[in-house]
Amino acid sequence: MGEYLARKQPAILQQARKAKTHSFSPYSNFAVGAALETKSGKIYTGCNIESSSYGLTICAERVAMFKAISEGESQFSRIAVCTDTDEFCPPCGACRQVLVDFAPNIKVLLLNSKNEVKETTIAALLPEAFNKDFLNNR
Ligand code: THU
């Protein structure tokens, strides 16, 4: 895991950046794009979509994941998250939980406005996570 400058721009990074252009974020003015890659190599994209009732907003990562799940996908290798910030923007807590639920071994690529990439994993971002195994012990 680490940081690097993405020169060639793999498809997953290009698609995360493109998805960001569809962001509907007039309240926060904070655009996010995500691209989720299945183990078979297919990519599902998402952007954040805000509501005038702010709490109904959904993040880019969950849009991408729920699109993929709704299409019957279940095996995921990587998710890229792109923002217009100099800092790397990691997934929020709610998205980390959803990623753990559906892709506990997924790699996470953070793409900033300078085209730099930081690689991490959901296991590093959400250690000691709650998951479905705890529900079976009741
Ligand atoms: N947002 C995401 O889409 N993903 C994240 O991981 C962090 C936050 C969105 C939600 C909201 O539309 C805006 O960014 C500001 O919180």
C-alpha cells in the first residue's frame, strides 16, 4: 500500500473521475466519484447524490456498490474514490460498513485532484468490523 502518481490512468481511475462529473451535490459542493471493479473485470460507477432533505444523501461508494449488487454481482476486487481535493478523501464510516459487508477483502484506491493515488484496504480502514457473523450468534 502507498501513494503514487498515476500517469497511465488505469480504467478504474478514469471511470471514477468521470463518474464524479455526474455528482449531484449543490448543497455541499463536494463532488465524489467512485468506480467499483468486480473480480471478472467489470466496472460499476457511482457519484454522490444529495437531497434537499440532507440526510437522504447517498455517497458515491454506496451508489456504485448497490448498482453492482442489484445487477447480481458479488465478487469485488477494487474500488476507486475520486474527489476534487488535494487530500485523499477516504470513504465515510457508513460506506466502510457497506464495503465490509459486501467486499471484506476489497482494495481501496483514493484519487486526488493532482492525479495522485493512495492505495489502502477496507480491512485497514475498518478494523475489528461488525459483520454478519455476529448476527448468527444470537
Ligand atoms: N461523500 C461521498 O460521496 N463519499 C464519501 O466517502 C464521503 C462523503 C459525499 C456525501 C455528500 O454528498 C458530500 O460528499 C459531503 O459530505
